[in-house]
Amino acid sequence: MLQFIVQNFTNINAFITALAAIFTAIATFFLWRVTNLLAKETKRMVDAAEQPHVVVTLEPNMWAAFHFDICITNTGNSPAYNINVNFDPPLINADHRERSNHNIPFSNISVLKNGQSLTSNICEYEKIKDIKYNIKISWSKRPNSRIRDENEYVYDMASFDGISYLGARSPVTQIADQIKKIREDWRPISQGNKKIKSDIFSQNDRDEESRLIQERHQKFLQEREEKLKE
């Protein structure tokens, strides 16, 4: 066996070299495949992180929970352009908005920066509480681009049924309510319809207080001298 290996050492060495080259080529091919997949996935993640993403919601008003606002927000990481919003069925306008000839807001928006939100009052909850909206939003990544991205989903208003709030919903609202109460309490006084009682500390009061302090000090000194004499 040893003699056979010695006689065919060159051939065996060449075979092993060829076999190693084949394995190296196979490993290189699979490494190239994995690297290519990782590069494509990394590019996809980077592109996704730089995409705008626009959502529209109907939310309770900060000041009155039985009124609802329409809120459109760009939750992505880049601006969205030429935004179009469509509700099916169409949104219902509030009576005071109809009287003022105000259309449904935010149907078309030129640009919405990343992280920016726009909010407007729309109507009372009673008008929309049983409606299930199909919302379709489309936008472009560039101002003059014809390529548009879309976001479509169902928004069920019944999910807000039975919700109640205790007190103010935010510190800002609470501060505003307190300032309003202070203004209402002070209004009769400022108009002269109500009088207030004030205790004024005048110069005479300050002189009297100074005199009493001086007397106490003199009395203390006198008592101390008497104790020292004893």
C-alpha cells in the first residue's frame, strides 16, 4: 500500500488538489449567493426606512370627546407629496361646518413632512358611530413623480363606542380649564359687580411692628442683666 502511494504520489496529489478546488468553488458560489441576498435585503431595509407613510384617523376631540377630528399624519421618514385621501362612504360634515360652507378637509394635500400631523374638527360622534370606513390614501415620493404609493385599510368607528374619560385628557387641557375658571371667577370683580375684601399692610403697620420688636429686644436685654446681677 505504501509502495502504491509512493509510486502514484503525483497523481494522488493532483486529485486532492482538484477535489479541493471543486469544494472551494462550491463554497465560493454559496458565499456569493448569501452575500448577494444580504446586500439586497440591506438595500431594501434602507429604502423602506426612507419611505413616507401616510395614515388618516378619526379621533375624539381634545376638548369634547363627543366631537371627532380627522387627523392625517406622515409616520414615515421622508416627506410625502401630492397626497390624496378617499373615504368610502364619504365623510359627514358637521352642521356648523355646512352652514359656513366648509368642505371636508384634507382630501388633497400638497406636501406633508415626516412626522407632521394635520388635524381638523369634522362632526359629532353620533353621526358616524355605526359607520365602517374604507380609507384609501395615495402619495408620491417626489413632487413631480407619477409613481404613487398607496395605503388602504378599514376604519371601524364602532371601536370607540362606550369610551369615556375622567377629567382632562392632557395637562395642556387641564391648565386651559383652570385658567378659564379663574377668568370666569374674576370677571364679576373686574366689572365692578362683586367686591373683594383686602387686608392692607401700610407704613403705620410697619412702624408699629418695628416698635414692638424694639420693645421685646429691650425687655430681653433687661431680663438678662437682672439674671447676671443675681
